[in-house]
Amino acid sequence: MSNLNRDILYLIFEELQNDKKTFFSCIFVNKTWCETAIPILWRNPWKFLENKMSLFNVLISHFSDETRKKLSEYELLKEIPYQKLSFYYINFCRHLNLIEIQGIINNINTYKSRILLIQTEILKLFINENMRITHLYISRTFYYKLHLLPESWFSGIKFLSCNTSTNDNIVRSIKLEDEIIRLIEAKNGLFNINLTCPSYCGLSFLQNSLIKYTNTIRPNTKLLSSFANLKELELNNEFCYSWNGLKDLSFSSLQYLKANKLPADVLTILIKNTNGSLIELEIDHLYDSASNDEIIQAISEACPNIKYLKLSIRDANILGFKNLLKNCQCLSELFIIIIDLLNKFHWKKLSEVLAKSSPASLFKFTFHSFKAPKLKLFFDNWENKHPPIILKIISNRNINVYLIEDYKLKGIVKNYKYDGKYLGSTFKI
């Protein structure tokens, strides 16, 4: 094993990179293993960040003699020893997490002006035209002027996470609007955006800053309109904004959509406007029966390639759900939230629909609020018709695991998990 080809080692380490203990141990096997693993580890140095000061010491050890001399004139970092580095680790970095950098620097006990000086010097290591950053995370109190960087620095960014919940004075001082626009203009590879905007003021500012680039889309969706090739999109309407502008947008490349509290009519049209590209859809909201029917029908008509689906079902939605199962023949995993407020839900009918209309590819189920006695109906209908089930149940009621064990012995259930949590739990099997 210690003499494996570097290319083979690289493939192995790529698979092990999420297993912290195993991956770290590989670094100490020999020089070849170390030289192969370190670039993978430092691709995202914030991933396993535990000791912030240790990382800080490594970062400042990259400073040039000129930078060290300048900082020493301000009596900065004189108590922190510089390390002799085996690699120029910064060159391996592809994730630039300005939130973590700022958090590390803020722990230094010195004046604010001096903190900004240290921050600027550290950022110079990462932010230059020679770096190939693919993931960028910007905090709400970030001061560095990204808009002054050369265009080439932005062209490789594929993921942007930005918190715009800040007052207008700070926003103007850091030119955040210009930075976002620069990313939009260099959007060739950008496929994932995460904007945190708790204040409507911050959102309005961001939209207004983009108006010179988009003149046809209504408020609240100007930014999204700039990313026609977006593959992943999460929309959280926690603060009840108007999302009507989404009705005018088309995401023909969108594969993953997660929606929380979007108006039903907006969500319905958005699903239709993906033109069959959706592979995963998560709907984290309980709609009324009529709205649910519209959404289910939209999925049935516009999502032939969907593989993972999370949605809620009321008794009146079962017929529409039956058509969905027949039309979505690629579906392999289903998360159903049962809404049975008056104890009138037609469990037998749902069990029959699942057994008779599910595509052959569907075998993973998550049931939320599926009453335990009704599981027997589901299992009996499923028997001898489909592959064994992988099942997860979320319920605040006790589940008869012995019943499930019986059906596991019969070969109807392959594996199962039980979680006694409420609707706020989200997971995938």
C-alpha cells in the first residue's frame, strides 16, 4: 500500500476526504502519501477547523519578509512564532471563507485598525490573480474591496455565500454591490448561490444595485434572473417577501430545488418552468388541499426525471398523487408528510396507491406522521409487487418496531430507522 502510484493514491484520498480520522492518518505514512493528501486537505482548510490559532499560525507563516517587517513596526504578531513550512499551502486552497478568517483575526487582542491591517495582509495571500478560488463565503461585516480585483479572479467561482444583513454605511464602504455584480458578470461557472438576507432593507439594496443589468424582471428576483444555468437553488420565504417575479423566470438547467413557505402559485409556476430538469425537489411547507393539488399536478407534468421528492399530502390529494407516481418513473426516494388534522385521512387508499402506482425504481420511503397501525396496510399492499423497502419514520408517537421486524423477516422491509422528532427534522435516507 505504501508504494501505490500517486494517481491511485489521489483517487483513494478523494474518497476518504470526509473521513477525518482515516484521512489525517494517511498524511503520516510517508512523503509520497503526504504530498498527495495535503493538496486535497488544503482545498478547503476550514472544513475540519478546530484549533483556529493553529491555522492562523500557518497562515501568517506564509508572509514575506517584507510583510513581517511591516507588521513588526506596528508591534504586531511579535509573540506568535513563524513556522517553517513544508508546502506553500495557500496555493492549494479553493475555498475562501472570509467569515472564518475574520473570526480568527477578531480573537487577536489589539486595536481595530491593527486587526484590519492583519486581515488585509492575510487576504492578500488568498486574493490575487494567481489564485483559483471556486467557493467564496462573504460575511456581513467584511471590509476588503473585492471589486478592485482583476476580472480573472472571479471567473472560476462556482459557489457564492453572502450575508447582506448589514447597514447601508458598511455596504457602501465595502462596495458589496459591486462585488456581487462582478461575480454575476463573470458567471460562466457559477452554479450555487446562498444569500442570507434577514432584513428587507438589505435585500432591496442588493436588487437596486442590479437594476442596470436587468430591466424586465420584477423586484425580489433580479439577482436570480442573472443565473440562467443555475443547477441548485434554495428559497426560504421565512420573512414573507413577494416572489411573484419568479413566475417570469425559467431555469432549464435546475436540478435541485428546495422551497420553504413560497406562495403556492409561485412554486407551481417555478416547477413548471424548470422544463423537466429537476432531479431533486424538497417542499418544506404545508399547503391547503387546493394548493397542494396544483403543486402535485405541476410535478406530475413537469418533472419526469425526478429521483427524490419531499412533499405533504392531504386526503384530497391522493388521486393527484397517484398520477404523479405514474408519470415520474425515475422516482427512487419519497418523503411524505401526512396531514391528518381531523383523523379522516384515507390510509387504505394511500397504501393501495403507493403499492399499485409506484414506479419500479421507488423503494426508499420516509414517512412523517404516518400512524403506526397503518404501516401494516402499506406493507401488505407492497408485498410481492416491489423491491424490499428502505424505510424511515418520523413520529412523535410510539412505533411498533416488532411489526416492522416481522415484515423485515418476510423480505418486504430491507432496512428501517425510527426518529421520534417533529416536522422540523430534515434528512435523507
